[in-house]
Amino acid sequence: MHPNKAAEILAMIPQEAWDHIWRQEPEACWDSVPPRGWTPQAFIGMMIMAGLNDYQLRQQGPAERIYWSELRRLVKEAKPPETPEQLHNIMRPFYGRTYSKKVKLARLRKFLQSPLAHGFWRQPVEQIAPRVNQLLDQIAFQMGQGPTKKTILFSIKTLAISLRLLGYDIQPETLIPVDEHIRNCTHRLMGYVSDWEI
């Protein structure tokens, strides 16, 4: 199947169906948004950070059961953070128990102690939503990674989900992470295509 034909078929799926699909993602299954007592900015910061560290989870179990459900419990029980440093202190014990904990703790510190995190923490959400594409490059620069690396792109996915949950309609023209499941499904439908074409 030609990529353009696949795109035409996907375009026929009603928006209501897409909304139902993304709300089933483990990153979107929150009881309340923002969580009780949390500011929207604190919720967004936590979601970006969770996206940046959502990798190498197979050693622990399914992400929806081990990673995101545990984060939801942590957020629900924690005192709402007033600063990125307080969010860092909330999330540090969680990442201290994970696989690759040294790397994940370093990433936690690198992002939440950055001028970038402090900058959007003070911004109205309506100023954050239009900047999703710009934030991709800024997050990549802050983390010292390329903008097409999977965890950078996944942090943009979790950012987009947090904004949609907060009621902001965004249409980012960014790449999405192509994991093995997306790649295998695409190759079965269309034959071999590169990740850029997917």
C-alpha cells in the first residue's frame, strides 16, 4: 500500500474516534486534570519529565501498570509542588527505584533544574500550547540529545496529551516516535518504508 493511500484511509476516521483512542493511552488516564491542588504548569512539567524517562521499562513490566499507574499514585499522594525543585524532590524516590536509575535521576535533575523548566513553570498555559514545536528543540537542546531521539519525541507526546487534557486544542507538526510496533505494523501494511516516511 502506498503511504498516501494509507494517509487517505486514516483521514477518514472521525475525530471522535481519534479522541477516544488517545484518551485510552496510559499517559492520559488521570482522574482529574490538573490533579487536585496542582497548577497546570506543574502537571505539564511532570508529564514532560515522565515522557523523558519513559524508556527501558520491560525489565519492570508494562508501562500502563508499572510506570504510569505508579506515577498517578505518586502525584495523588504528594503535596502539590510549587517549584520545579519541589517536583524534582517528589519524583526522585520514584526514579531511584527504576531500572537505569542513575541515568534517569540525572535526566530528572537536568530537566527540572533547567532555565527551560523554570521558564514555562511561570507561563500561562495559553502561551505554552502554541509553542509545542519550539519546545521540541528546546527540550532536545536542554537534554543534550537530537530532536528525533525517541525520549525527546515521547516527551512532546506527553506534553501534547497534558495540553489536550487541560482543554487546549493543539496541532503540532512534529514527528512521533517510531517504535518497533509502529514500524512492524507499517511494514506489514505498506512494505518497507523508512522511519521518516512513517
